[in-house]
Amino acid sequence: MSQSLYPRRAVLKGALTGLAAIPVVALIGEAQAATKVDPTGAQAKALGYVADSSKIDAAATPSYKAGSKCVSCVQWQGKPTDAEAGCMIFAGNLVAANGWCKVYAKKA
């Protein structure tokens, strides 16, 4: 009989423990991702992000088109009814549905 470096029982126990940890890690990742974009942050300022597009001065922001909002942008990762959702531009952060930034691109 040969000696095994890793007994089968230990390998199975480790695999089951790893599988059980996956949902826990996913929940921790979701909890950390739920922070709002800070409009005064460097990335938000560089992209001209505002949390309320109704306060944009269209004359001072030539790339803004009336009615443009995060909720109608292709980068929006939520449902049309969500007040806040994820954004592919501001990864790991939430943007306001009524927000806007220079990367805005209307959904088809």
C-alpha cells in the first residue's frame, strides 16, 4: 500500500469548505460595492459627474443634451426603476438615476 501525500478525506474536506465559502465571499464583495460616487472625487470631477442632471447649466456644458440621465445611459447597470445603480464607468460605485457625466451614451 502506498503512502499518499494528500489523503482523499482531507482533499474532499478542503474542497467542500472552499465551496461553502463562495457565497460568503460574494456577499462581502456586494457589500463593499455599494458606495455612492463622490461628486467631489477626482474621477467624478474629471468626467463632469453630477448627481442631479436638472442642475446642469447646458450653456456651460456643451456635451450635455437635455433629458440625458444615467438611467438612460448604456453604462447603467440597474433597472429603469432603480434610484441608484452600478455604472461601468464608476466600477464598484453607485450612481444616481438622475445623474449625468461626460461619458453618457444613450441606450439604443
